[in-house]
Amino acid sequence: MNYIISPLQAPTDQATLKPKMDVAHFFGELGFRELFLSRYVNYNDENWRSEILGMISTVGEGDVVFFQIPTYAEPVVEEAVVELVHNQKAKIVAFVHDVEYLRFPQWYDKAYNLQFLGSFDGLIVGTNIIKEKLAEDGITIPMVPSGPWGYVQPIQYRRPTFSTNIHYAGNLVDWKGGFLKNVPEGLHLKVYGSADGNLDLPYPLSPAVDHLGTFHQEELGLALNNGYGLIWDADTDDHFADYSKICMSHKFSLYLSLGLPIITLAQSAIGKYVNENGLGIVVDSLDNLPNIINGITEDDYNHLVDKVADVSELIRTGRHNQLAALHALLAVKHTLPF
């Protein structure tokens, strides 16, 4: 039997939880049994290890458990899950949503993170670049890139219409959305989101930006029906976040699930994927974008939409994540030469 551990929280469409909910959904379609772990399992409970044992009580020798991390539980809880699954003589694979010491090196201890990741039997990571960086830092267990996130999209696919509108959805904190201060004239950005829940953003907006506030998932899906989806994490000095250059962004899958061509940084992992698969436009700077956007004809745009439509169905059915799961299963069972 194969298992997937998910957070025990109320359903939400927020980016902190939705990717884990969607992974569990698509793994469930492969026959995985879902288990639930509260990040607060050890709060005011001296018997919390027994609760974890109860969660994995049906796990036995030869089974494989996939553990979605980070959980943002206390490290001792995450360590206990790995230990107790191994005590059941089962294998455990981490589905790594973010590598925290690469994402926030100022806050997370590199040595501890590497030790913890190395305690698993295998890892699923977002991109080949992250896999290579982990290998350079000493991780030797099997690692499988997940590729783009699967995305459970309640809005039926509708072919996007030709437009120069550029949509940007996400957390608008200054280190991610600060670039919105400097968007050049000649573009029209429609922006959705808040800065950690605050609609009063910590920076002024360019006249080229229209901030539309926060939307629920279904509302956002209906709004993103034309033009392009932008993936761009940069501060007010236009410094593109280093981690965003190597990770697999969840908003990438949001846009693809809705059929939108992508605009992103050429020197990023997603930029390479977009360029190789003809899924949109890659640029070195947003300053280069007005001339490019205004030079695209409706026929050019429809060609991009055709290319994205093929991938959109794969995103909506979670095929990339499912394939990664199957590869990881075979790898930890030593049946593929990873």
C-alpha cells in the first residue's frame, strides 16, 4: 500500500495549503491512501508520538509513505514521522514543496535541513536545478523532479482571448511584488492579491498597474480569461528573488490550468521550461516587454494558446506529479537506475 500524508486543516484555496491538497488528490487517483497530520500535534499533548503512531497504524513492511513537507510543525514532529515510519519497516519519500534553506537561508539552518532531507529514502523536488543543488550539497538518496504542479481547477477550460492584458496573482509582499512600483508604461497589469492579507501595499504602484484586490479561486479563474499570466518575483529595486529563479511556482500551474500563455524571466527554471515548450514569452527585464507585447499579432497569440492548451490538460489532471510519484516509488524500491 502507498500513502500520502497531508496537513490536517480546513480546506482552502490559499497557496499555503492548496498545493498539498491537490497533490493528495492526484495521488489518490493512483490509489494512494491519504493520512492526515496536524502541525500542532505536539501542542499540550505529551502523548503526541502515539498520535503519529495511530496515524500510520496500517503502514507495514514494504509500504511507501509520501510525506509532504515542509509542514511548519516543530522539527521534532517531522523527525518523528520519518523515524516511526521506518520503525514500521516501510519506506518514506518526501514530497518537497519548498527547500527552506535555499528559500530563506537567513532563517533556516542548512546543515540541519540537509540532515533531515537525507533521512528519507527518496525525495520529489520541484525542478532539476533544485535536484542538482541538493546533490552538490551532499544529498545522495534518489531524487525525482516533479515538474509543474498539478492544479485542481474548478473552472472548466475556456480558450483565452487575444489581449495585451497581463495578469499577476499572488502574495504582494515587497520582496515578491515590489517590482510593481516600476512596471514600465505601455503595459497593462491586472494584479490580484494582498501583502500577507493587507490590501494596503507597502510600496506605490506604477500607473501601468491596476490592483483589483483579493479573489476566491473560482472568481480568479473567471477573471483570468485573456492575455497572459506573469511570473515575476522581484523587489522594489527589481532584484529577482534568487529562489524564484530555481523553484517551481504554483502560480505557473494556475495560469497553465486556465490556458494562459506565460511571461517570465528567461534565466529561471520556469523560463527555460516555457522557452523549450513554446508556452509564452521569456524576457531579461520587464522593460523589454512593451515592444514585444505590442508586436504580437492575434495569430501569434492563438499559436501560443494552442501550445498551452496541450499542457493545460496535463496540469488539470496532475500528470506531472503522478509521474514523479511513480518514478519515486520505483526508485526507492530499487527498480530504476536513478
